[in-house]
Amino acid sequence: MKISELIKDFNIDVIGFYDREISGITYDSRKVSQDYIFAAMHGSKEEGAKYIEDAISKGAVAILTDNKTNIEKDIIYLISNDVSESLGLMSSRFYNNPSKNMKVYAVTGTNGKTTITYLLEKIFKDANIKLGVIGTIFYRFGDISITAPNTTPLSSDLHELLSKMKKYGADGAVIEASSHALVQNRISGCEIDVAIFTNLTQDHLDYHKTMDEYKEAKFLLFSKFLKNSSKEKKYSIINVDDNSGKELVKKASGIVITYGIKSEADLRATEILLNKDKTSFNIEFGDKKIKIETKLIGRHNVYNILAAFGCAYSQNINVEVICSSIKDFETVPGRFESVNAGQPYTVIVDYAHTPDALGNLIMAARTIKHKRVISVFGCGGDRDRTKRPLMGEISARMSDYTIITSDNPRCEKPERIALDVEVGFQRIKCSNYEVIIDRATAIEKAISMCDKDDVLLIAGKGHENYQIIGDNKMPYNDKEVVLNILNKNKL
């Protein structure tokens, strides 16, 4: 595609002769090949402008930037006031606008995004509709699965992924839209059919600074990206039990479908029964009432199912298919995942790493027959410090015993992170805890404490297969550690 075609009707100024054929577009200088456009993005840690020379040396013929200084001879400069926005629009066009020719469902909120994407994948598959999934655990379609470096890929990667999914037969894609991604325009150029809002609880305040800023980031999915989508029929699916969800209803685009348990909503869960191995409830909508049964545990999963039901129903999927699919749905990797090696107590690995998610996890665990609930968790380094004592206090109040440990300390001292968590225990004068920094050792100690019918929760990492210490990403997986210890104890 020629540059003149690529930028037609976009608000981009050109310096240099620009009617060149280009073979690719990227923000990563390591991916640049001959006749590429390189986008010099503004990053939180590094500036893309630092890599312009490297990109040119590898064959870049054009630079997308917002800086008119340091213009080099024989290189085309595409000047934009918003590089991230322009990168998305150009990438979509370069890959033949894949999102215009397939259904796109985007999910945002603090918790529940991954579970909802897995539910939707299953429901749509059972309705003979093929969905690709782009989210926290994997980017996948059919037999193709790529480990996800980010919850939401940057726009040039996103449109390339959508294009490949379309090529391999996908009818649509479901995307987890993180708050970072929305602020950074990672879904720019993506034509959305349905946007889902789960909830807003404290997280990412290291990046967004205030809860209002975090909320407005989430709202961008509806007020900007869904609003600007060219799709003919668009839907906003919103949890109105959440205060931010109530506010969002007034700002959302398209046809609004609300869901909840406590509030009046278009889709309302009633007669909820929470058991150790299943959950059942009714969904009331209009003059209809249907029974839902699921293997997913906990009240928070009732909300996740309501959101998935709303999305599927908006797309005219048969209600019986939806209900059957939810009933058959097994689990999500690293989400309330039971690890069983024949031990007489329950061990659950979960991704919970926010105050709300940790509380939901412990609450769900307490529905299981138990003598004690023992929790092992830590908090990430170089991230929001203010949530650490909150998580400590939640575990202090809801768990019978807690081991505070390490969870991706990054460049912070893990001992310092643990001290922040301990503040929550000290606030309520709880002494039923200890600190063991090495995560595998902490898990081993917790397992050694477990008696028959105890429930052990290992929270924070879930599906992750690494531990970040300093700048090093080391192989590590909670589930593997648990199985190794349980199997060793059998010997």
C-alpha cells in the first residue's frame, strides 16, 4: 500500500516525497524491515524518538511522529498531533480494516474481564460462531495461541492480529480493554459492536493517580471508541450495581443493556444459590425468567455471567444455547482454579490482585465446606502502594490465617512491600499472619499447616508463569509449585 493511500483523509502533515509503497508499520524498531513506517511513540519509560535512527538503519522509509525537529534527508516524516491515534487508524487501513468486517466485543472494568471473554468464546462457539480472544492470558484463535505480553496489544499489533484471525476464519473477536490501553489509544481504529463494563474498584493508581482519572480511562471505551465506531447497531452492557456503572449509563453510546443483582436492571439475577461446587440463579429480563446453573463459584461470577449473557443475547444467540453453554463451562486458567493431588483439603490458585478481587475470592472460598481459610498473597512492586494495606486488612478480616509473601516485586524491596501489607493487619490488631518473602517457601509452609477440610487460597499470580525480580523475569508458576509440594509430600 502506498503512503498516499494509507493517510488519505487523516489529519497528518507530510514532509518529504511520500508516494512510496510500504511493506509494514510498527512502533517497535526491532520489528522494522525494508520499506516500513516507524511510529515514534511516547512511552512511560522510554521515548520512541530514541529509536528513529535504528529504525532507519533497518529500512524504515517513513517516521510517524509529532516532532518536526531533527528532520533527516531522504526520509518521509508523517507529522501527527496524536501519534497513538494515527498509528491505530493507519494500521487498521494497512490491514484492510479487519474490525469493520467482523464482530468486535470489548470488555473493560477492574475485575472479571478474562472470565467474561472465556464465557463469550464458549457461548459463541456453541452457537457455531467463531471468536478470537485477545486478553490477559493468551491471544488465541482455534489452534493458534500466543502468550500475551500485554492485556491489550498496541494498535498495530492488534489490527494485525484481527487480520490474521479473520483470515483463519474468525467471525469476530472479544478483546479485554485495559485502562492503560484505552488511554494510550491501543484500540484506535477498531470498530466495536459491543462494549461491556464490569465494575470499578481500586487498581492502577500508580499510573492513573486518582480514582476519577482511572474511571474516565475506563469510560473511554464507551464515550470515545464505541461512540466513534461505524457499526450500525451498537450496544453498551453495564453493571449498574457498581456506582461508576450507574454514572456510565448516562454517557454510554448505542443501545444500553443494564445488569445487576441489587439494582433495577434489564437483566437481574434473583434467587441466587451459592454452593461449594456450583452456583444457580434466575435471570429476569422483561417478562421472562430463566434458570442458570454453572460450575463457577461465587457471587462475583454471577455478575460475569450476567455480562456474558447480555452480550450474547444482544447478538440474537438462542437463550437455550446460552444457558446450556454456561452450564457446561468449566473454568478459566488461574481463576479460582482447584489444584488436586488427592490431598484432604482444598487448594485454590487465583489471579486476585486487587482489594475487591481478594475479598471476592475469600468470600467464594468460604462457601466451600471448610474448617479454616488460609490465604497466601503479596502485592506487586512499582505499582499502587495504597492498595497494599487495604488488601492486608481484607485478608485479616476474612481469612483465618495469612502468609504475606512476594508477588512480582520488580525494583522494590519485597520486605518493604510486605511492611505496607502488614499495616492492614495492624489497623485491626490482627496477629494471625506471618511474612515469608520467598513465594515457594510461603506456599510450602501454608500447605504444611493445612488440615482436613481447610481451604488454602494462593492469590495474585493465577495463570502467570513468571516472577519479576528487579529487571529479571524468572520462570515461576504457583500451580506447578503446589503440585510439586503435594506430590513430594506423598513420597
